[in-house]
Amino acid sequence: MRRLLTVATAAAAAAAALMLPGGALPVAPAERAEAASEHWSAREATAFWTEDRMASALPVPEPGRGKGTGTGTGEGTGTAADPVPASGPAAPAAAGPATPDPSPAAAPSPAADAAGPADQAEPAAPDAGVPDAIVPGPAVPDAAVPDAAVPDTAADAPVPPVPAPVPPTGPDAPRPPAEPAVPAPAPAPSSPVKAAVPAVNGVGQDFNGIPVVGRMFVMQGSGAYFCTASVVSSPGRDMVLSAAHCLLGTDTRQVAFVPQYTRAKPRPYGLFPVLRNAAGRSKVWIAPRYRTDGPDRAATLDVAFAQVGPGADGLPVEDVVGGNRLVTGAAFNQSKVTLIGHPAAAARPRTCVNKTTKFTSTDAKSPGSFLRIDCTGYPGGTSGGPFLARYNAQTMTGDVIGVIGGWKTGGPTADTSYSSYFGAEIRKLYQTAVAGALVQ
């Protein structure tokens, strides 16, 4: 169902567990990030990725087969169906200059670097009922779900909460220090109109997007390509998440993330370049086994993290648009998940709400268990789009439990999407990315 972007990745680095227990996260100094970009700054990226070039970009060709050929530009088109063989490459994006989007604005209401990728981790944890690791972020958890656990950096098991000390009482008791404020997502460029919850679960709708989800643009060979990506909370506030098959490869350059891209408003929050290391390679983290075994045999590891530099105003991306919380060890079966992606020929992204189920492949060439969701109209271009649980319409963020990818790089049809399961290996990959992002 999805196939996208590619980014050069360097190899080799030891992981350090830097996931924090909660509260405000430190902001990476803008000057450090700018220096690490090796002459690929937000200003240069903005000059390169003109509106015309972004509008004419195609989905990065996916390895093997990918999503169906539907464009997914209409509302509620198609019906959910079991996977069928792919009928061909995804439809190309419309070429030429940007054209205004006539539809009203709407937001959903229900979603290697210098050091190198992570070392191989143990197999993903079995299906569980409660998430075992959550990266703090602005999303608000469901009342029915336990509070976010302190991330476990050693094992894929829940960590019991540490009892808080009882504060002294009385007139002489010291006043507690004020909590540092967590940066809130910047206001939308124009007043968003909240979209109604889809009347039928599984029916995709075109909408104007949310700040934490956007397009990742890349040059490969002589062509301009894109995929979907989203911001994930991190200590440096500079991390985005996509599918590994989107960012895998060596012939990629000029990589940049554009939050809430639409053809009518191509850069509402600016543009954030994927940083480069001293060797000029993009700072992207993909599990080593995905590179060695390929997208079929290692489909359970179709996940990638990339470090982006500050925007033109010098602020890190998470300070500008907010970030989703990374959740690992969640149940496969979720009653309500928001799926967001950028279809190939669409002027706007697409949103859908439905339940997820567990899918176990019977194909010996592509083994493993994956998240599955039936949502209409998610063809090529939507790869890397987030699966968001507990989406909060006020913060426009949620808990990211998957990305379009995995089995058949997201699935062979436009109406059923898949994701690699976020277990121990994905958590360790994130930890390695966080550690590697600190290396200049």
C-alpha cells in the first residue's frame, strides 16, 4: 500500500538509552543542529524545494510490489477488501505548478547518522494488552488507558511506576517549583475547521492535515520524490518517523520534511532539512537487518527515524508543530486508530478512523505479524503515514503505534494498510537514533 522515500544512511553506532521519564524535554541548540547540516540548511532546502518541484514529486518507487494503483483523491471511494496482487506502480503525482485547493480547511477530530543504525535487537514482544513504553509528548492518553509508563531501556516489559514522595505540610512547607511548560503546537496558519468524525469506520476522507504529519521530499537520481512522515517526540525535539523502505538507499540527497503540506499551502510551517553527517550522508536510522535481509524477509522492521535541522527561524521542528508519542508493546487489536497519509496524486492528505487487527503472514518469503487496518484510498505516497491511537483533537497529536509499511511495504491494495509491529527492536532503534542525534 505504500512505498516511498529513500535517504542515504551511514552505518555503525552503539545505542544509548536516552528516553526520559516525563516532563519538558531539553531543546537541542539550533547552532549545533545547523552546523551538523553540512551546508544543507533550511534556507538552502527551501530554495531547492520550490512549490513547483514539490507539486511534481512522485512517490519513491517501492521495492517489490506496493500499494494499489488508486489515487485516493476522492472522499469515501472504494471498499475495504482482502489483499490482492498489485496491479502495477502507483499513479504518478500531478506534475506542474501548484494549484489552489478548493476544499475548505479541515483537521481530523477522532493521528544512519554519523554513528549509524541500531545493532540487531531481540525479536518483537508478543501481543500485549497494555503499552510498555511511551515517549513523553503532548498527546493526552485515554481515560481508559493507564498513564504512560516510564520507558524501559533494558527489556520489553512494563515498568511499575515509582511512588511519589509525600510532600511536607504546614505553613513552613516549601512551595514546589513551577513545572517548565511543554511547548504547545504552533497555531495553524489559518483557523482550522474541525472535520466531522467519519460516518463509516474505514472510509477515508481528504482533509487539510495536521501539523505533526507531512511529506518527506527527496532527490533520487534526477527525479523528485516524496513519502509521508510525522514528528515523534525526542529529547532533541528534532526527530521524524517514516517507513524504512522510504528512506533506504544511497542515491538520495536534498532530503527535507514539510509539515502539513498541501498543494494550496505548500509550506505552512516552513521546511526542515534532514541533517547530514561529516561524510555528507543523511542522518537516518534503519535496523541493520532491514538493509541486509531486504523489505520482504525483514518486513517486521520497516521503520526509520531521521534527524531534521531547525527551520528558517532557528527552532526545532517539535517546538514549531508538536510531536506524537512513540508507543511500543501495544496490543495489535485497537478499537480506534487514526490513519493519515499523502496519496500520490492528491492535493491534500487523507484521514481515516477504524479498528486495527493482527495479521500474521503465511508467506514464507515475508514472515511475521503486523498491524492491519481497513481504510479506503491509501495508495502510493502514503507509505510512512502514522497509525495514531488516542488521537487528541485539541493538541492534534496522539500515540504513534505504527507507520504504513511492513508486509508488502504497506500492502498490495489501496484499501488495506499494514504496519510493522512496534516492539523491542523498534524501541531500541529509537534509542539509538536519539543517541546518534547528539553526535556531531
